[in-house]
Amino acid sequence: MKLELHSADARTAFEPGEEILLLAAWELDSPVDGLEVRLIWFTQGKGTQDVGVAWKHRWERPPLVGNESVQLLLPDGPYSFSGSLISVSWRLELMMLPAEKGVHMPITIAPEGQEVLLSKIE
Amino acid sequence: MVLPRNNPFAAERLDALEFRPQGVSWEELVARFRQWNYRGLIVGPEGRGKTKLLRRLYDWCREQGQPAGALRLAFAQRRITKQQRAFVADLPDDAVLFVDSLEQLDWIGWWRLRGMTRRLQGLVATSHWRGRLPVLLECRTSLSLLEELVAELTGGDNHSQDMLSQLFDKHRGDVRRCLRALYDWKSVDKETAGNC
């Protein structure tokens, strides 16, 4: 089995609100109900983890071997950032359904593609 | 400074830790659970792994094909809510109900829950105190358990035994608090790090 997901220009850091082209390719061992690309935000750090799906696109009953592309308009925020208590991060996923197994790719969404680092408040 | 997403003591990494039964094997625990018809109490003070064990048993039931439902009682919640009553009423008779923080219910709340769950296959709960159900396991912690968890989280990073021992004593065996204190310790500059 092989699943691949990347942006057309192979970047992993983007500007907020940028439109990007995603390329997905797969070789499956057995048929699946669908393949879903998702843009996920999530927190990491001291508190309970929060996770949200910001966008998703599904290909129903895909062939065992295939490739597709899809256009994604990235959200304006929140920016990828880290403070002392939490980081807010983004990732792209390509998941087989219904098994929810797949691959994911961490990305940065922030001005100039640089994660915002919040310094300690004095 | 270690960023939250790189902190080995971040919450999602703590959540991913496996429950480690102390003084009993997982197989013995599950055998007891079956023998007691899926009824029992997981007891212990805070930070001893009760909720982690409850979730592990819940997952185990589901893996066995056993219907199961879970309720989490909020702090100072003395009675089951209307939604929670409806949830329990919808469970099939062969389901096992898992209740986190049973100690929150007052006597009437417990009496009602017991009545509602009599028809179910099983009832397992966590509590800070004994009573209401037979004790399936009393969760305990130890300094060696803390050392083991820290080693797993950090990949064997250097934490002196003295430091962990002091933490363990300061937080009176509450391993969750110890690990949260280590999060803070990791997240600040070494020179400004105070006592955990």
C-alpha cells in the first residue's frame, strides 16, 4: 500500500489565505469506501488537546491505483504558533475510509511561512 | 526554551502512555474483571491512573465485541443529567457502562444510577473512595513507575533520581502532577527553572 500527499511545489510552509494545489497518489491493497484529504488544526502542550477539521475533500470509491489533485484555499488563521503553554499546529492528511488510516504532513500557516513564537509576557 | 509541540511532557504524549498495572498483570486484571461479571471499582487518589485504566478496559471490551458506553461525571455533579439518563437508557442489556468519577454522585444520585444500570451486563467506575462497588483494583504509584514513565517520554533523557524523588514526594505520589511539573521545567530556560 502506498499513499502520498504533497503540495504541487513541494512546500510545507504557506501564507495565510494562500491558494495551494495538493497532489495525492495511491496504490491500495484492497478497495476502500473513499479517500479523504483534510486540513486539520490541533493544539499541543500542557492542556487537553483540541483538534478541528478546517477543510476536507473526498474521492468516493477510488480505483486501487490512482492520483488526483485538488485546490485548497488556506484559512486566514489561526497562525501556526507556539507560546509557553500551547502550540497551535496544522497538518494535511490523506485518509482511507472507513479505516481512518493514512498519511499526514505537518505544515506551517503563518506570515512568511514562519511559525510565530510568542515570547514570555513580562 | 522547548516549544510546547516538542515538549516530551505535553498532554497528548501523556494521554498516549499505556496504563501499567502495579502488583497485578493485565491478564490477571482482565480475568478478575470477567469473573466479577464486569462490575467493579477502580479506586485511588488523583494521578494514579484510574481514568487511564478505565479507558483501557473500555477499549478492551469493545475489542472483545462487548457493547460498552462511557460517562464522565463533572466536578460536583451530584446527579446524572437528563442526557446521561437517556444515554444509559439507550444502551443494550448486554452493555457494560464505564463511569469516571463516581465519587461525585451523592447517595441519591448513586441510588438512581444503580437502579438504571441493574439490567446492564456490567458497571465499572473510578472513584477516590471505596464503596458502592467491589474494588477491582486500587491504583498505586511508585517512584520507579514515575522513572519508567519519564524514561519512556524522554527516550532516556537525563533526569536525576533525586529530582524525580523530590517531585514524587512533593506531589504525594500524584504522577500526573509530577509529569505536568516536568512540562513546566522543560518549557522554561534552565537558568530560570525553579522548583518543580
